[in-house]
Amino acid sequence: MNPIVDVTPGSQREQSLRTIGHISYALHAIVAVSAVLPAFQPTVLLLVAAFILDLVKRSDADGTWQESHFSWRIRSVLWAAGLYLVTAPLWLLFFVPGWIAWGVISIWFLYRVVRGWLALNDGRPMP
């Protein structure tokens, strides 16, 4: 028999998941903004930390509206990481195209972070 879990707005579980979401979105935002600053190296560590946080806590959100936020953040990180890796050789070959490519990816990633963060703040699920 499964225990009844309170996920109503204002419940302790809902607030805990919301706090985790805010922390994760904040880490993602730092990564997106700082990705165009080559001297700022902690971004990879923050991205990995946020990704692991989302993977570990994802099952806690099963069956709630916040489950979509975990999926949204995980997909965003996977896509951004893949795009950064694919465009990384541009940095080695041509500095300016590499900077432009990473700038575009970072803007896209920041858009996804802001869109998700606003929805989390409003209590809305992500598509």
C-alpha cells in the first residue's frame, strides 16, 4: 500500500521541490550567463552540480506538476551540453565564430531557464 503524499500547494513536499527548483534554475542561469565569459571556469562544475541535483531529486517529484520542471531542466542541460561540445572546435579553429556560437547557445539556454523559472514561480508545469 502506497502512503499518501501531500503535494498540495504550500505542503512541505511541494515547498521542498520548489526550493530545489529555484536552486537548480539559479545554477543554470549562472552557467548560461557565464558561458560567454571564457575566463569564468566554474560553469562546468555548476552545470554538473545542477544536473546531478535534478537527476537525484527527479523521482521525488513523480506525479506532481513539478515533475515536468525536472524533465525540462535535464533536457535543457543535455541539449546545451551537446551543442557546446559540437561547437567547441570552433574555439580552437576560429575564436570569433566559437564565441558567437556559444553566445547563441547561451542565449537559447538562458531563455529556457527564464521560461522554466517563471513557470515554477507561478506554479505552472512545463510542456
